Amino acid sequence: MNEYYSIMPRADMKLPNGYGTIRKEKGRRRYPYAVYASDGKCRTKDGKLKTKYKRIGSTSTREEGIILLNRYHHVNDKTLFLLPTFADIYHMWKEEYFSNQEKPVIVDYSAAFKTAETLHDKIFIYLKTSDLQYVIDHCGKNYPTLRKLASLFRHLYRYAMSNDLCDKNYASYINIKKHKKIVYVNEEDKVFSSEAISILWEYRENPYYQMILILIYTGVRIGELLSLRKENLNLEEQYFIIVNSKTQSGLRKVPIADKIVPFFEEWNKKSEIDFVFTTIDNNPLVYSNYRDTYFDPIMQYHGFHYTPHCCRHIFVSLMMKANINPTVIKQIVGHKRVMSITESVYTHFTNKELVEQVNEIIIY
């Protein structure tokens, strides 16, 4: 033990040369004090000797930082001192990254971190590609969730390397493409059966069954529904406006059939945020969270093999069975790009007419 460091400096004292340094980082952080220990000398470009530092952790106060440095100087094998775990790296990274992100992004990465629970207590620098790949291969999540998990791994390794907490980016070697499967073999599997829809109606008191029925009876994409804000919902005239779609033709007004108006009313009333559809604790619903927590478990419980996009297929099918004008169907689902010039220029339906049309869909 170095006797020079046998007495710990007080919080109000200047740290001794060679002891280390404590820097308070910008922004609102849970652990704002970054603690660096001296790590030898190096020469600058002009030939002067300069002390090197390595980060050994973060603390909530300067006093805790001094305690951390003191412990470091009393450990003989520095390589074994407080090596950060996967969870430690994540919490340091999120303090910086989450400060500039929207709520859905935060929810997504928080869910991805939870998925990697088996890595939480493992020393980060000891992790290899095989450890990360094992989580990818055995977590049982769908492909979109695996992409977010892989993205989280890449973020953490970039953060760790930029702070000299590891030397190699093992996240760059993981493989998620092998999990990108074609789920459905034939076209019939893409359309909800009448029996399946009947079962969904039996459980209509459950709000997350209601969401599936809303998808089936509106034909909207799941992303369009999840991004729906209260300001774009008009329950009195029974329509909502899609302002966030994957295509320009997808920006449209969607009629709400009488049979699903109560579902919208219930969701709109219980939501405490700007979005109509939320998680149980009133956070915005994002695709991966919706699939993993709500949609897929419902499908698995009933032995169904559908995806949210299958709801869009059955909506078109139900409209065609009801002999609805094909132009009406295209207008509702946002397929204007496949309309003829005559359809797109000269044909227009009022919202009242569109509501009347979707009311023709058979209730199973």
C-alpha cells in the first residue's frame, strides 16, 4: 500500500498530485461526478510530460468520488478494481443519451435492457460476442425487438470505448439476420378467420383486444394507430386523421364504424397523455413494446399465428365481401397511388358516406 494515500483527503481539499481527478459533468444526471484515477505519464506533441487518466466510475457527490479514489489506491491489483458491469455501463450511457430523446425511444431501449437481464451483473470488459449472441438467440423476441437489442449493444460499446472502459466492439460481430424469418407460408394465413374475429369480440372488454378489433375494422397500419394523438381524433363525427404514415398517400382521414366507437371513447378517456393508445402505466406505446407485451401474448394464448399487418388484410377482405366500392376501400386504407386518374381526381366521398360504408362490415 502506498503510505502517501493512507489518509483520505477531505471533500474540501485539493486532491494530491497523482491521486486522480473528479469532474462534474454537464446536464441533469443521477451520477454527475466522473471519477478518474492517474494512469501514468505521456508526452504531448510539444514534448511535455502529461498525466494520463482512466475513468473508474461515477458518483452522485464529490465526497463519494474521493472515497472511490481512495479505495482504488488501496487495491494492489488495479485490474480487478470496480470493473463496471453491463448494467453499470448502461446506466452511465443512459444518463447522457436519454437526456435528448423522446419518450418512445427511452421506453424502447429500457425494454431492450430488460431483455438482456442475464448480462446485467457480468463484468463488461469480460463479455465476448458469444455472450451477446446468446441473448439474441435465446431471448425469444421477434425480429424488430432483436434489432433494438442489437442497437443497444452497439450504443453501449461505443460509449464504453469512448470512455476507455473497453478496447474492442464485440457488438459489431453479432448476427440477427438469421432470425429474420418469413412467418407465413400461404396467403390464407394472412387473413383472420371468422372464428378468430368472433373470439376477439368475446374478449372485447379487454382494452388490448379492443386495439386488435380497431385495427381490423379500420385497416390502418399499426404504426399509424400507435402514433395517433388526441388532437387528431374526432369522436363526434367518427373519424381520425393519419398525419404520420410510411407513404404520402397514407396521410388521410379514416372513418370509425359505429361498432368500435366505444373502444376509442374508452381509450381516449383513460389516456393521461397526448397519445390515444398507451401502456398500462400511461406511457406511449411503441411497436416492439406493443408486440411483445400485448399483441403476441394474445395471439399465443388463443393459438393464432397473425401479425398486426394481418388486420389490414382482413379489413380489405371484409370490405370486399360487403361489396363496398373499391375506390372507397383505397381511400380508407391509403392506397391512392394505385387509384386510376379518374378515381383520384373526380371521386370523393364525405366522411358520413365513409362511415356508412364501414358500418356495412359484418360483425362476427
